[in-house]
Amino acid sequence: MILKVCTSLLLLFLVNSVWTRTVRQVYDDLGLDHWSHYTSECPQECFCPPSFPNALYCDNKGLKEIPPIPARIWYLYLQNNQIETLSGKPFVNATYLRWINLNKNKITNSGIESGALSKLKRLLYLFLEDNELEEVPAPLPVSLEQLRLARNKISKIPEGVFSHLENLTMLDLHQNSLLDSALQSDTFQGLNNLMQLNIAKNSLKKMPLSIPANTLQLFLDNNSIEVIPENYFSAIPKVTFLRLNYNKLSDDGIPPNGFNVSSILDLQLSHNQLTKIPPINAHLEHLHLDHNKIKSVNGTQICPVSIALEEDYGYYGNIPRLRYLRLDGNEIQPPIPLDIMICFRLLQAVVI
């Protein structure tokens, strides 16, 4: 009994020592004066975590205005509030801001003070999803790397709004109200380092003009696109992931070699109106064609290389790299044709 009590006391002492040392270390790292300063300057509506002094959490607080932001803050969380206006006053001292999350508020374009955003010279990430914007806000910080504007009411992109955003790598405009007329030939001018462009769930009937040449991922799902222009992808030679699910593409709307593009590794054409598999490139690895109107599959016809040559060169030749093929939701009856397996020897999954 005495041994158990002593053991318990020893464990309690060790735990208490570790906890005391941990707390003391935090105090020592920050300094007692700094700790008091951080606590006193933290807006009362928000939370300032002692272990993450560069972050300010003001999310889910029912805020209608942005409180004054301390100078030390890099990461600002303001999502899920009732904020309607965005002025420069709260950010006067916050010159080191890198990240602002303003998702799920009630911000309108008229509620954004002119120049309030562009003054944030170090801002890299700006999240304004699920607000009430009717156009892309301008001007924006030239330092931006990601701009997320999904699920607003955007129908207009002001001329030149992206012209100075050379650092932007990701632009998300999905689920807005964009028409073809909103995307002019110079709309994306200046986005020289853009890698991902998401314009899904809008009201486009045509492929957008002048996509930045360095784009790797292009998402155009849930529009009403009917035609792929001839040589469209030659202007974006690095495109790797292409999503065109839930559009109105038919066989007549695709040029003979419209998708025979060596850079494309993942091609998604689900929920369209295709009756046959369009020509593909040997480099393609994932192909989604489910829920179209395809009745049959001829492996010899769709094989991007000659099966005879493939047999001659085996694994050392330019054999097709297709690994995943989805064909369910069509009018194709199993089994899978043998010539499909002969052509696409690297196939790991076929959904039919």
C-alpha cells in the first residue's frame, strides 16, 4: 500500500514537473512582458493562442465588423460571421498579414473600401468564398498567391483586375454567375504563373478565351459547353488535369484530335452526350467517360498506338499509359473487349 502511494506521488510529481517546465518554457520564450502585451492587445471578441502568437481567431463570433488587428498577426481567421464591410482601418497596424479567411460572411463590393485590400503588401492568401460579391474585387495585393472567390454572385470581372498579379498560382471562381461575355481575350492577362483555374458551376457555353499558358489544372465542370475549338489546348501546353464533367459535349463538338494532347494525364468527360470515345494520347493515365451515350467500345479503334507495333516493342515501346478507365452509366454491356486489355496493358481498373 505504501509502495503504491509512493509510486502515485512520484508520477504526480513528474507530470507536474513536466507541465510546469512546459508552461515556464512558453513564458520564457515569449517573455513575461510580451505575454502580458499579447493578452492586452488581443481583441476581446477573438482568441489569441499563446502557442501561436502570429494567429488571430475571430471565427464564429457573430461579428458585424472587423476588430483592430494587432501588428504581430500573420494569419487572420474571420470566417462564419456577419461582416458586411471591409475597410482599411482595422488593418492599419497589420502590415505583416499573410493569410485572411473571410469565408461565409455578407461582404458586398460596395462594402469594400477602395484600396483596403491592395494596401496589404505581404498578403499571400485571400479567402472570400460564400459572400455576396457581384464582381471580382479590385484592386488586389500584387503579392497574392491564392484567391478564392467561390460561391458568390460574380458576373463581372473588371478589366485589368489580374494584370499585376504575377504571383497568383490559384484562382477559384467556381459556382458564380459568369457568362461567356465576362471572359474576354485579356481577362486573365498578367497571370503568368497561374497553375490552377477553377471556373466550374458557372453559365459558360464556350471554352474560355486566353487561358494562361502555364495552367496545369483547368476545371470547367457544370457549365453548358458544347464545342472544343480546334487546337484549343496548344495555347496551354502544360495542362495536365482537365475536367469537363456535366457539360453538353457531343461527338460533333470535339475536333478529331481535340483531346489527343500529350500533356493531359487526367481527362474527365463524365455526364456529357458522347456516343463514342474520342481519340486520346498515349500519355493519358485517367479517363472518365461515365454517364454518356456510348454503346460499344472498340479497343483497336481507340488505341493511341498500333497494337501490332505495341506487340513488337512490348514494354520498351511507347505503350499507352492508361491506368484507369470509367465507362459506367453508358449502354455498354460487359464483358470488357479483349482488344482493350491488349492495347492498354497498364490498366489497373475498368469501371463498366
